[in-house]
Amino acid sequence: MSYSFASIYDKIYSLQARRYAQLLYEIIEKYYPSTRYILDLGCGTLLIEANLPKKFKFVGIDASSFMLKEAKKKKLKNVVLIKSDIRKFKLRKSFDVVISLNDTINHLLSLREIRKVFKNVKKVLKSNGLFVFDINTEESLRYYLPKKLSNWIVFSDEGRKEVLVYRKFKERKFLIWEIYYFTNNGTIKKEIIRERVYNIKEIKHTLLREGFNILEELLLKKGKVLIVSVFKLNWKKFHKELLNYVGEIMRTLYNTEMVQKT
């Protein structure tokens, strides 16, 4: 077996993915029923896509080669996969909906990194398009105190214990996943995944600063929040920024010309 979180991802999240997919479908039908094209940031193994109608066309982006390898095994014909960092991706296509689920945003360890993602989403989202993402908040830490640690044991098809997933909190800002893989020869391999939890107010403030309007804020389980937002291009602000940009170019050209004359 491949000793990475991707190899056990479906066993852990299959049930949650079905619930998420149903919720996402209801949100799309409510706010943007004509949706056809969806971009998934941090698509993982395509569990969400596998549980949504085939009428949707997806582009899935993930930085993990292991996740993309597992995703390809599903052979979904309505999905295009791209290996990229969600802070740096560049696409020419625009989308009706952009999603980022299953703690993807929490893997970004600063608000600055999150803002980069939000800026990237703006570039590819149609005006009035939806941006839907979930996030573990500071409230989530109440559920991961030492006396409430959640351990998952994943068994192979033969009934052999393969993986132990152990979650804990650290420094009041991070959730640490310690994953132990039990190999066939009896050795143990360890993988650590870090997530940062955020104050929901700072996330909403960052979202609003980038021009998004929040349509819904849904409290899920264990302090996790699902945010449904819409991006509307502010033409007045865009026009002002465009004039400022053109003015800067004109001043630069003028100053260059004056230097050449002297």
C-alpha cells in the first residue's frame, strides 16, 4: 500500500462526502441553479464530485500527487485534474461555482495565504458566481481537548489494522494529525499534518475585503462553519482602480520622457 493519507482518505470521509455533496447541491439549486462549471480547490480524491450529478463539469486542483493518483482511479469523465498550489494556480476559464471543502482552507497557515486564495478565486469566478468553503474555527478546539481526542483505526479488507489516525490540538491555534501506518513487515511509518484554526470573524473580514458578499453561514459539526458567498464586480470601484492604473502609466511615461530630454 502507499503510506500516505490519500490511501485511507475515502475510508474515513465517504459518509461525510455524501452529506456534503447533498448540501452543496441544495445550495447550488437555491442560489445558482444554472450552474454547469465548478472548480474544486483541494479536490483530494474526488469524493465530492463522485456524489454529485454528472451534469456538472469539474476542474479539480490539488497539490498532492498522492491525492490525484487516488482521484484518477475513480475515472470520472466529467472532471479535469490539475496538480497545482491553490495559492498560485492560473486558469483562463471562468466558473459558476468554486468550492473548497474538507478543511482545505485550514491547511493554509496564515491569513495572508488565505487572502491569496480568495484573490485567485475572484479571477476565475463569474460575476454573481458562488464561492463555497468550510473552515475549522477556534470553536473546533473545544472538541479536540486531550480528554476528547478522537482516534480512528482503519482496517484492511483482510481485517488487519492498517492505520491509526490520532488528532490533538497544540498552542491553541493548530490541529495536529499524527498518522501511523502499520506496514506488512511490522514496522510503523508516521505522517504529520498540521491545520490552523481561525477566528470566524477574521475569515469573514478577509472575504469581505476581497469583494465577496456572504449569503449564508452554516454551522456544521464540531465548530466547523460552511460559508456560502457570492462575488459581485463593483463597477464603480473597478472604474476608479482602472483610472488610477492608467494615471500611473501616464505619469511613468511622462517622467521617462522628461529624463530623456534632459
